[in-house]
Amino acid sequence: MCGIVGFTGRREAAPVLLQGLARLEYRGYDSSGLITGTGDSLHLRKKAGRLAELAKEVAARPAPGCYGISHTRWATHGGATDRNAHPHTDTAGDIALVHNGVIENYSTLKHQLQEDGVEFRSDTDTEVLAHLIAHYYDGDLLEAVKNALALVKGTYGIAVVSRKEPGVLVGARLGSPLVLGIGPDGNYLASDASALAGYATQVVYLNDRQICQLDPEAWVIRNQDLDTVDAPVQDIEHFLGDGDADRGDFPHYMLKEIYEQPETLANAMRGRLDEPDATAHFGGLNLTSHELRQIDRIILTACGTSYHAGIVGEYLFEELARIPAEVEYASEFRYRNPPIDRHTLVFAITQSGETADTLAALRESKRMGHTTLAICNVVGSSIAREACGGVYLHAGPEVGVASTKAFTSQVAVLAMLALYFGRTRHLSATQGARIIEELRALPEIVRKTLGCHPRVKEVARKYYTARNFLYLGRQYLYPAALEGALKLKEISYIHAEGYPAAEMKHGPIALVDENTPSVFLCPKGSVFDKVMSNMQEIKARRGPVIAVCSEGDREVAAVADDVIPVPDVPEYLQPIVTAIPLQLLAYEIALLCGCDVDKPRNLAKSVTVE
Ligand code: G6P
């Protein structure tokens, strides 16, 4: 995780760095820092806490100079303190470095450096690298960085400066994203192109094991032997997403993103539904129809919310396309080495396109020779670039740490993919046409569903003091229950468990008492009666029940303590429609608990470490 911004050019660096960091705060926000240079002096400022603390510090003690590097941190090694914040320097203060990733062999390296008399001033893995670079430094920063990195095991995206080479920035990447920016005022480095919006006009993405060097006038990218490599220069516009990262009149990004869903769903489907052939189309799958028909198994791999979308995908591919499918946590899949047949297709599902485990799972399946496709939101992200093909969500930037609109768009894309795959197999034109009609109606239905907000607020007020929640659903609503529970945990810090409704009697029902509300997902569907029996089992144990149910459902209203009605949709779309009240419920409860909804404690939006 962590965000990196560097600049060298013809204007003051500190405002550029602070502005870039503000755009990267989603990558981590427990501390931040910057260092700028004038002549042969470096000016270091770093602070624990939110970026506002660093901005205050820089306002009180300006950091002058036209070049510098900066960082916003999500702690891995060492607590969130001033001294653990980046940049880190060597003992003499000649070299400064910011780092995203994990140096896995840092304790061995640290031990060796300590034996040579180096004294450490932080608890981080990163500081090792600053001392190592200083150890190799002999007037050529690029060479010193190259030599130091040769000793490192782990992952890194770094930006480095030396007091002795004013105006020069060196960057390198292995497993953590880094992009070089080119603009009228100078050159930039960042962990994400979005940090450079309004500054750089063009970008060059670094690949793993590449090192770059930039000054105000020029830049170069080299491989690990320091040979120059050609890298495509692209317009930054292409990578800034289709949406607006402004909060507008909404008090939080999360709420704005919840309310954007009618539009983001329409965007996910735009130009992809084909009425005449009763199927869906995708520009970038890069599969021939022959390859498509050969696929006899699908693996979906992802983390967090994207994993929950993956479970819906598993059900969709099996129901609509009759292709055996399974979903795997990327962190497990990457090390598990499961037997996979030749005609298996692997999907990596990810909002950010940078999640370290998902990226590693994608690489592992590519290495094994499988066609690996991405379902991704961020254009130009590592996973989008490395996959054999894929589908973009076009949901626009998602800033709230708790994923909302990306989830519903992922499910919509998976439904369209299942339709497409199904239509190359047994799914009839009539069935295909019906699905298209249902998908087309979805944005308007979701707009209507948002009307549940006042009701959700009442429910939140009644239950926000509970310390445990259960979320229960069956079939397509089982992953929806997992996702509802995750939302609540993430932003309100209340313990919540998602469970298949029938499975709770094998354990979790022991948790039920008058203080433990159960959120039942029970709109009308094929297992409605079964879910009603499960609800009775909870009521029989005096557990309060909040039911997300079909509009006008009297049977549910007679049993549940509180109901949140939602419009009826076919079962495979219920995870999208029920997501709306569950997202709003988590949001309202978190507000009542006084939590920071957009930046919950301990989390980060994009998890680029293992
Ligand atoms: C983090 C975020 C989650 C997200 C997960 C996977 O944990 O806080 O909201 O679901 O990463 O992220 P991805 O970008 O791969 O979908």
C-alpha cells in the first residue's frame, strides 16, 4: 500500500507533493512525510496522523526547493509514529527514500548494517534500504540504488534522492506500482497516475525490475543491468478514469458512491448488451470463439469485496453457462498449487487492479499457461496491464475505503459474462433476451431501491448499539450476506458474520440472544420458504430480526422486528439490489458510532502488500 509522489522541475515541489498525496490518501493514511531539496540541503518533514498534520507542519516550517519525494503510509513494520513515517534517510542525511512494499529480508540486512556500526532510527523495514544505498553511494545515485536493490528480497516501489545530486530522482519497482509522469513544469514519479492529474500530461508505466532516473529536463528507464529500455509514453487522460473524484455535496465519498450506482451500473453495461443476438459483447477479452468454446472450467480469484462478487460469479457461470466454476481467495490460490486443467479460464476480480495477492495469483496462473482475464476498475493498473484480456467496470474512481459501487458493477459484469458464455452454449435466444431485458431495467430499479434510505436510517438508530450482528441469506444472497457483514465490520468496527441462513444452526445460532440482531436477506425467490423457517429459528431464540424483503411482503413483516422492503428482481440480480440497503445500513450505523466512514482504522483502499 502507501502512496508515493515525487517531483523535479521548475516550480516549488512541496505544494505539488502535498496535492498528489491528497489524491493518494486512499492507499494509507496513518502518517505521511516529504523531503525537498535546495542546493545541497534536504528539508525533511514528517508526521504521524492524517495528511492534514503534514500540511500543518509544512505550513509552519516550509520545505523549500524545486524537487522532492513524498509518501503517505499504511504501516507494515513499526507503528504509526513520526519517526516511522517516510522518507527515511541514511545516517549522514545524504540519501532519502520513500518505499511502498515490504523488504522481507530486512532483519538480516539490518543486522549486517548494525555490525558495521549503523544506528537505526526507526522500526521500519524501509530504513535498511536508505543505509544500503548510502553504503554503495559513490557519486552515482542510480548505480547505488541498483546495487542496493540487488540485495533485497521482497517488494518495492521506491523514490530516492541524494543531497549530492540536486534535482535528480531515482525510482524503481518490483511488485509495487510506479509511474513516471511528464509535464510542462517538470517530471514526476507516483505510485498511481491519479496523483499526477493536473500536473503531468503523459505517463510511462514502469515494469518490475526497472529503474528510472529523472531530472527537470529529462528522464530515462533502465533494466536491472542499467541498459536503457524503450517504454511506451501514453497520454495521462487515458488513465484518469471516467468519473469524478470530487465528493460534490455528499458528506462522504462512500455515500456519494452508493448513490452513484444507478449510473455506474448503466456504465458497466453501456455498449455491451446486444439485443439482436441476445448476448453480450466485450471489446477486450482477446479470446477466439474456438478458445471460448473449449473452456470447461472457470476459476475466479480475488480478495475482500471482490471475492464476494466472485462467489456470485461462480453461481452465475454455473447457472447461465453451465460451466463448472469456483472462487478462491487470491492469497490462498497463489500458494496452493491446485491441479488445473488445460481449458481452465482464470478471472482476477479487482477494483484497484493493484491488490498484491490478486496480482500474484494472476501471475501464477499465467505462468502455468492459463488464459487469465481481469475484471477491473482502474484503467492502466498492474492487473489490467498484465492480464491476457479483460473487462473494465467503468465505475469511475472509488475513493471510500469500503467498496460499494465496484461490487455492484462487478456483479453486473459477471452476469453479462455468464450470459455471453451461456449463449455460446446451451442458453437459448429467448432466455438471453429475457436476461438482457432484466439487466437493462436494473439501473432504474437500483435508483428506486435508494429510496429505502430513510427506512434504513430508522433501523440503524434502533440497532447501532449492538456489538454483534449476523447476516443471513441463501443461494445468491449468501455472498450478499457476506458482503453486508463485511461492510459493517469495515466501517463501524462492530463484529458481524455473514452466513448461509441454513448453516447458522450448525454453530452461529449459539450467538443469538436478544442483543444480537440478524439481518435476513429474504426477497421472494426459490428458497423463500426455507429462509422463513430459518428466520423462525432465530425468533424462537429471542433474536431480533431485520429483514430485507420484497415490497409488500406481509409474511415477513409478521415475523421480523423490522423490514426494509426492496423491489423484486430475478434471483441472480438480488445481490445487487440488496447491496443498497446493506451498504446504507453500515454507513448509517458507522456514523452513529462516530466512525470515520471514508477512512476506517487499520484499513487501506488498495492493499499492495501481501
Ligand atoms: C482492500 C479494500 C477492500 C477491497 C479489497 C480488494 O481490503 O479495503 O474494500 O475489497 O482490498 O481490493 P481490490 O482492489 O482488489 O478489489
